[in-house]
Amino acid sequence: GRAPSLPPEVMPDWRPTHLFKKVIPRLREAGVPPEKIDTMLVENPRRYFAEAGTTRC
């Protein structure tokens, strides 16, 4: 992925794999149901990009 535009001090843990290695496991440990994680990572982006294709300027 593209390097973040913020300085490393602001995002010390940022890596392209951060979401999958840190965030998702922590969500699971916190008891977030798999369906909610799927909604955040699959359904919401799908809906966002589908709607983005229908907006007209």
C-alpha cells in the first residue's frame, strides 16, 4: 500500500497488515461477533463503493 502521509510518531504501529494482525484479533478478544466484523470489513465497504458508483456530480 501507499505510505501514510502522517509522521511515524503519530501512527507507530501502522503497517499494511496492522488491521489483520492487531485490530481484528483485538476485536475478537473483546467479544465482537464475527458477523459484526464481517459487516465492518465486507458489507460496509461493498455498500459504500456500490453507492459511490451511482452518485452523479
